[in-house]
Amino acid sequence: MSEMFSEEWMTEFKTGWNNEPGIKDALAEIGFSSNIAFGIKGDSAALGVIVVKNGECTYAGALDGQDLDWDIRADKKNWLKWANKGIGMAGLGMAYASGKMKFVTGDYGSMMKSPKMAGPFIKCFGLMKSIESS
């Protein structure tokens, strides 16, 4: 079991991302490229980042000076809950509205208005379920 957002965890996340057509191929269709960070609310820096180029995750690991398009934060207990149980559209909306999930960088509203972005984002939580986390 690896620590969520550790190097080992991020490497597994990258492999899963690139093997999941509902994420990689769906985002490739819209030419999605972004640097997406994940971390704990209140921390000065994110714990992990993925670099996505035309849907494919080309890097996953520690934040290393990348400019961020998205920086998503939550308490560790919420990350673990979502990784264990997944999250749907309604749950995601509630997490955002209640402040359990915070977008330090990135526009949650624009993503949720685009089914071609929202669907793969939700699938990321399903992908997190496949990685044993602590």
C-alpha cells in the first residue's frame, strides 16, 4: 500500500490513466493538455502532479516547478474516502459546494459544463479506487 500522491502512487496513477480509454482517449478527442496537481487543503504546495499532453499522461510525480492549470485540494480523509468509494457528479458538486474539494487553480464551473471534461474527471476517481492508498 502506498501513500496517496507519493511517487509510487503517482506512477500507478499514470499507468492507470494511460490504460483507461474513458480518460486518455476521451481527453485526446478534445486535445486536452494540462498540468494537474493534487494536494492537501492548507498545504503550501501540492503533493503530486500529472502532465497531460493530448489526453496522455506523460509525467506523474512530485511537483517540480511546473506551471499549474489545475490545483485540486482536499483533506486527506476526503481524498481517501473518494479513492475508496469513488464519486459521482452529484457527490462532486456537493464536495465542491461544501468546500471539501477546492480548486486553488482551475475553473471548476467550466469543467463541469463540458461533459467531455467532466466525464473523464469523474473517471479519475474510479481510477484512484484501483490504487491501494494509505
